[in-house]
Amino acid sequence: MINGTNVKLGKVRSAIRELFEYGRKRKAEIGEENVFDFSLGNPSVPAPEEVKTELLRLISETDPVFLHGYTSAQGDYSVRKTLADDINARFGTRLTADCLYMTCGAAASLCITLNALVCSGDEVITFAPFFPEYSVFASRAGAKLVAVKSDPLSFQPDLAALRSELCDKTKAVIINSPNNPSGVVYSEKTITALAEILREHEEKTGNEIYLISDEPYRELVFDDSISVPYIMNYYDRAIVCYSYSKSLSLPGERIGYIAVSNKMEELSEVYAGICGAGRALGYVCAPNLFQQLVKAVTGKTADISVYKRNRDILCAALTSYGYTVIKPDGAFYLFVKALEEDAEKFAEKAKEYELLLVPSDSFGVKGYVRISYCVDTAMIERSLPAFRKLAESYKA
Ligand SMILES: Cc1ncc(COP(=O)(O)O)c(C=O)c1O
């Protein structure tokens, strides 16, 4: 007999994957251009030109034994140093190379971090709506994921609700901003108040709590006046799980890092835990070609103006058809209120108009659908009559 939990995980597809597979079949039946697939968060803009230039340079000019060889388990020192220096220059932190651990993207960063911190029976808190894989990552690490609600209008975390969920078992709080699926950026006011609540709880109970910031969308913010607070400047027990999947449009290359704040007194212990969890999970020595690449293109981001244009087209059109949308400040998702109470039924109805929308249930809230607008602008324009007809079908 083998591990049944994993067998189940391997057999049951996520709601998003299920919809994507449905879309694949439907496109084969009625033609690609007739299906409006808003299911996946796969970047639709290419990686910046510098990625290609630097990859070619690395391949032609670097010793192949080094380039394709093992690095240190935690990643190449010069890569970690360059990235730490860049974080320090941008956010005023004082990280060293030994605060960083290179990973295969945010999923690996989160798995390693949770496995490093969690003792069996601990709880990890996050805010709904949240990325569904958090439940899988937390439970594999031995923790129960506790979802705390967000404010129903602003979709900022409900901090009163957080206060009532904190307990002796709480080991960590995961935040994700800009958020998948709401696109909301957690404000400085929210982060300041959240940090204060965690500190108060620590002081009262002596229970150490880590704040984990899952940041694949940090660079995807559409308005210069909106900044994404860097959690290490608000809370000392802070860990950032970063990924280049979306910022450089490189999701298939699997590259990211974990950054542990140097302000926590137990830094060396936590960093050792990260190295140990990476080792136990087999997440050592992230692909060196892409370690060297992210070092070479530090500071570059994919062209996010396309996402902004897509967002603006969808928000304006859907609002004019009578939908209620949460206007996103970042990422590439739009959260739309379903036109009936049951979001799953609404998403089924949307399929009749060839619209593939992800019901919000798997994100831990009811009554919404997620639209991934990292798609061709032309497809969005073609889809608008379908959105209008869907809205009209509820008025009839
Ligand atoms: C909120 C969030 N966290 C983590 C991930 C995983 O990202 P990666 O491709 O870097 O593993 C995703 C991917 O969509 C995500 O949306």
C-alpha cells in the first residue's frame, strides 16, 4: 500500500486545472477562437528581450561545466549576493547573501518555508480569498491552514477576525499581495496593523509567529502611486517567498528565492531550518542557468502594460453590463461577483456562452468568479458580447 493522501492529490485535479482541461476539449470541438478561456494564470506577455540576450551570452561565454553544474545547495553565492544587494537598495533592508535561499519558484519557496517552521499540530493562518495550493503545502508540512476572512468591500484582511483566530498553535501567517485571486494590494495601513497584532500576541503569549509574504506578483502593479509594503520593514520575523514566474514571464523555468529577514534574532536557526527543509524535500541547487540569468537581469520586468490594458477593458465593459467587479491594483486577475448566489452554478452557466471562469469556492470565499486576464487582448474583445449576453440572461 502506498500513501493514499498523495494518490488522492495526484488524481483529483484542482478546479482551475479541471476548467483548463475542459477548455482544451471545447477548443478542439468548436475552434480555439470561439472559447473564451480565462482559467489559468499563465503570463501572456513574453519575457523581456534582455532575458534572451543574457541567456545567449551566458551560454556562449560561460564555462559550461560551471553553468550547468551544481551550485551550493542554497544557491550560488554571487547570485544570492546580487539579489540581496538589490533588495537592500530597493527596500532599505540589510540582507546578506546568507539570508537568501534560491528555489524553483514560489511553490517551492512556500513548501520549504512551511516545512522549516511548522511542528506537527501547528496552525498557519491566511486570508481568504487565497491561492488554493496553500492548503496542500500547509498540510504536507504538518499544519492546519486556517482561513481568515477579508473585508467584503475592500478585500483587505479582516484584522479583528485575525485577532480572534490567533492561538498558541499559530506558527505563521501567510499573506499574498498583490493577491491571487482578488488583485488587491494590501495597504501600508493593513500591514502596519497586522504586524502590530502579531507583536502584541507574541508579547502576551511568548509564542513566536512568522509572517510569510508570498510575492510572485510584487512587480505587477499598474499605478506608480501604489506601493507594495516590504514586510521586513514592518515585522522582524518576516520571510519573503519570491518568484520570477510572473515578473519575468518565466513560469516554466522554475526560479525564485526565499529571503529571511536579518532582523529576527534567531536568523541562523531559521536559515538552517530552511536549508534543512530544502534538503529533506530535495529542493537543493535551483537550476544554475536561471540562477545566473536572474542575476544578469536584476531589476528587469516583463511588459505589464498589456495586463493594465486588459484590466481596463474588462473592468469598464463588465461594469457597464451590470457586473460588480473588485478593481485590481495588481497581478492579472479580476474578481467578479457572480450573478447568482452559487458561484459554481454561475460558472456552469457562463460555459453556455463559452466563458471559462473559475468559481471562488476553491479560493475560500463564496459568490465570486475569477477571471485571469493574462490573455490576448483580442480574445478579451471577442468575449465581451458573451459577457453581455450572460448578464442579460439573468435580467430576463
Ligand atoms: C499566489 C501564488 N503563490 C504561488 C504561486 C506559485 O508560483 P510559482 O510558479 O513561482 O511556483 C502562484 C502561481 O500562480 C500564485 O498565484
